[in-house]
Amino acid sequence: MKAANYIGAAKFKKQCLALLDSLDTQGLVITRHGRPVAKVVPYLDNHGVLIGCLKGKISVQGDLLSTGLSSNLRQSRAG
């Protein structure tokens, strides 16, 4: 796997549009004074394939709205 490319903020500001046109899948790390401050990655619009992909593969057991722990709150107040 190839490491992301690093570029200074001033250079990124000057070449922003050209850099966005040539952006690879690893993205581009923007630095300020040598320290990473941001990462630009390409927008991938393939999340739609995840919707419904687990249908029929998982099952719910128990109450989804419960923590599964019993509460002694009523007992302690009554006593």
C-alpha cells in the first residue's frame, strides 16, 4: 500500500484545483510547519451497496431497548 503524499499548506493553497484533479486513493496530507493538519481523500460514492447487505444474516435476540441488567431500584425504595 502506497503512503499518502504530503504537501505544505501554502503550496496546497496555490495548487489546490490541480491537486484535486490528480488526487489518488491514498489522499493528500496537508502540513503546516511540518506537522500534519488535514487529509484530503477522494469522495467515493459506493456506500449504497452497504444498505441491506446483512438482511437475513443477523437476528435479534432479546429486547433491543433493554440493557439486560435487572434493577433493584423498586426493591430498595420499598424496604
